[in-house]
Amino acid sequence: MFCTEGINSEHALCDIGTSYIGRTIHFYRTVDSTQAIALSLAEQRSDNLHGTVIISEDQRKGRGRMGRKWISPRGGIYLSLIVQPKIEPTQSSILSLLSALSVCNVINKMTNLNAKLKWPNDVVINGRKVCGILLDLSIDDDKINFVVIGIGVNANIDVTKIDPDIQTSSGYYGITSLKNEFHGKKIDKFVFIQLLLENIESYIIQLENRGAKEIIKNYKEVSDTLGKVVTVKQSTKFLHGIAVDIDENEGFLLIETPSGCIHKVVSGDVIIKNIKKA
Ligand code: BTN
């Protein structure tokens, strides 16, 4: 493994059990955004980057989905992963679902916090967001050139200190951190990252070899969205109904509206009402 700008890098992640993800890791103490670094690396040189990871202790200009910011104080996990998977561009949304599923798996392996997934790619604990995923995709001639998967986990941070800053942003439904849920106890971030990269690699190999079906099955088992009454905000329009299923090939959310029509939702913010379908 190759590490740069090492904070504990000589010790960190040395036992990683992956074949390509995390074989090269660039560690930083602080950056504007790991996503920006990964994107510029991938744009300059798109060969031999498969599995390269950029990790920073904090970010000055963390980027979230839909033009939002991602507040990134020290103590959180901020990483961007460059992959060049052998999949069709239409399957790329599965990469963000499997990344969120991997974070969920690791939280549930390392803690008893019962993390779940809010479609498409938020990881939640007790309905509050603990992790977000950002996917940047480069496609050439109908073929994936590279994908940068950005992952931000509110790990060992106190969200009560950052909450007021983001409460007013669109799509906000509450945030939490592992430390807050864990009554102040900290998790080992390097063990977390190692397990996370191992999980992501094994799901990507599964996706390349056997398609999305089993991954979506695993995803549905920890879904916090299915069976609930939801409103989906799609730019200026709202769609109300019950989240009845997730498409097993492309990961779309299927919503049944009161008229009985099934709508396929490709992307958007989902607002969940806490009413279970009878
Ligand atoms: C979201 O809005 O839910 C996605 C947040 C993604 C944040 C991560 S932190 C690491 C990477 N670098 C960034 O600037 N953003 C992503």
C-alpha cells in the first residue's frame, strides 16, 4: 500500500484485505474537498487509478449532493474513492446504493446502533442522517471512464455543534453522529475505513460478475424508506405515495400513488412520513 501526507499512515489500513481498493491511499490533514482532489487526479490521468482513495481529517469546502455543502470538522470520516468498474453506465446508480449499504453494514458490525438506509444513499440512525454519499461520473462513448465515490460519515464529532448551520438547508431532516448516538464513545476510524473499503470492493466485484439483484436484496433488508408514506421532491414537482419497492436492476424507488399508479423515481430528495403501510 502507498500512503502520502501520513497521519498515522504507516500504521493505518496496513492489513486491508482488498485486491485493489485502498492499495493507494493519499492521506491529508486538511483539504478543501477530497472529492475535488480525486476528480482532478482522475481527469488528469485516468489509467492506474482504479481503487485510489483520498482521505482527509477535515475539509474546508466539503461538497454535498444537489449543490449543498458538507460540514466536515475533524473527527469525521471524509474520503473519495476512484473506481473504473466494468459495468454499464445505466448501473452506475447502484454504486452509490452499495456504498451506502457498505457504510450501514460497517456501523452495524462495529456498534449496536441499528443503522438503516434512506433511499437513495443516506445512512440514518433513528431517522437522522449519519452519512451521505456523493457520486461523480465520467462517461466516454457510452462507457464508464471513471467514478468518484465521496463518502462523509459523522463519526467522532459532536453534531450539536454544527446542527444550527445546516438546519435551514433544503432537504434537511436531522443529523446525528456515531459519537452522539454512542453517548460520547469514539469509534476507531481506521478500522471503520478498512472494513468499509473491503465491503465496497466485494460489492463492486459482485455487481460486475452477477449484477445488482443480490445487492438490492441486501439493501432492501435495511431500508428505512420501504413501506412508508413518502413525498419525493423532484426539482419543482412533488410526488406523494407509498414506497413499495426498489428496482432490482437500476435501484430506482417505486412509489404507489393513491390512484394506484406505480411511479419510478430515478433521483430526488425523499421526505418520509412515519406511517407504515398496513
Ligand atoms: C450528501 O450530500 O449527502 C453527500 C455528502 C458527501 C460528502 C463527502 S465527504 C468526502 C467527499 N468530499 C466532499 O467534498 N464530499 C464528499
